[in-house]
Amino acid sequence: MEKKQFKSGFVTLIGRPNVGKSTLMNQLIGQKIAITSNKPQTTRNRIQTVYTSDDGQIVFLDTPGIHKAKNKLGEYMVNVAERTLNEVDVVLWLVEPSTFVGAGEQHIIEQLKKTKTPILLIINKMDMVKKEELLEVMKVYGGLMDFAEIIPCCAFTGENCKDVIASIMKYLPEGPKFYDDDVVTDQPERQIVAELIREKVLRLMDAEVPHGIAVSVESMKMRRHGHIMDIHATIVCERDSHKGMIIGKQGRMLQQIGQNARFEIENLLDTKVNLQLWVKVKKDWRDSDFLIKNFGYDKNDY
């Protein structure tokens, strides 16, 4: 019996902000790496995660959502997302189950028509519509351009997500493993910790604050006798009023952010964590090349 060839390659997830890209990636690899929230522009870096099976290895790039840029950070995010389309073996385009194809989707279609990369259209949140409505959505999008495949799924529950993996494998070339079997991300622990803290701010704060925040992890040190990791991190915001809101009355909001983040960081690192948080104001950091780079966003990526 002929031995099955091992496949490997790179896959990017694209889509408008808040369509569920990070949730889908976390579901596909079976572990939480990318942060999620109900606010757009949650993902700022190309987070690289890895799925490995007996059949092959998929390296996922979860790009920032494609949208119209409003500042230098926004330009960085959009350029990273659009440039990635030609650097991968397969593109996953996530959309919501609606027959209305808005300006944002039209913009993405124009970008996709420029690439020769196989494109799988993933209609997320299939549980929110009836079957006949879902078929109509598939028909509408199928008439807009040629997709390699159209796959409905639910990233939140995992429904049909195995079909997504199977379809990706069809379009990957034969190749070696890029990472060992137990690797699920190439992100440094410090960066994942910073993103988990930022996620908690996004989830707990009012809409006006989150876009103007970044998190810098100053130090991560295991105590001499082990069992406890001391982590010092700073939440950076753009306004004094935001600082007050993040700290909260008698420090309660900051305490809640810390408690929520510590729980997930302990799960990530598999150790007890002593998390110390500070809040600093750096006005207009999103328009400063130096500060953008300082918070982990490399200008050379655009």
C-alpha cells in the first residue's frame, strides 16, 4: 500500500473586523492563542499558529481585519493583511451569513481578485440562520467570484470546522513539518501574555477606550523555588480620562482586569502567577512609529 504523502503550508484568515477569525483559528488548533472580543480591530499582529496531524501541518496567519485605515497603526494593520494574500498557499475568507454584500466585502473581493492563491469562502455563524437562508448566501457569494470551495461553519461551537481542515489539506503542497508536533504558536510567551491582558481590557471597558490601548509586559520572572511567576505589565492608553476609567473607582476595574487575565495566563503557563498591572498615558501613540514598534508592531512589516 502506497504511503500517504505529508502536506504542509501556510494559510491566512482574512475578513472584515469582528467576523470571527480569531475564534475560528482557536477552534481549529484546539487552543486559545488569538484574543477575541466583540469589538473590531482586536487582532493587531499576524499571529502564527500551527495545526499538526498525521496528514499534514497547517501554519495559520491570523491577520488584522481589512478596513479603511484611520491612523498609522490602522495603515500597518491593513497593509499586513493585504500583503499576506500572495504569501500563502490557501486563503480563508470569513464572512457572516448575510446576502447583503457591503462596501467592506466588495473591497476584500477586489483584493482577492488580484491573487492566484486558492480561496476558501467560510460562511461563519451558520447557526444564526435557517438552512434555506444559508443556501441563498452561498449562491450570492458564489456569483461574485470563483472560490475553490464554499464552506459554512460555526467557529464558536466547532460545527463543520473539521470540514475546513479537510478542505485546506486538499490545496496544500507536499512538504516537511515546519514545527515540532507539540508547537501551537511561534509567538513569544511575553507577547501572548500581553495580548491576554489587552483582551480583558477590551471585554470589560466601554467602547471609547479599547482602540487606544496597548499592553507592554515589562518582566516575567519565575521565583527561585519555582511554582510562582511574577509578571509586571503596563497598560498604555491615550488620554488621562481613559486612565481613570481603566483604573476605576478605588482601583476596582484594574483589579478585575488583573483577576480575569491572571486566570488565563495561569492556564497558558501552567503555573501560579502574581500579576502586577500599571496604567500609563502616552498621547497619540498610535501615530508614533517609535511607540508602535515599542509595543510589538514592526514598521518593516508594511
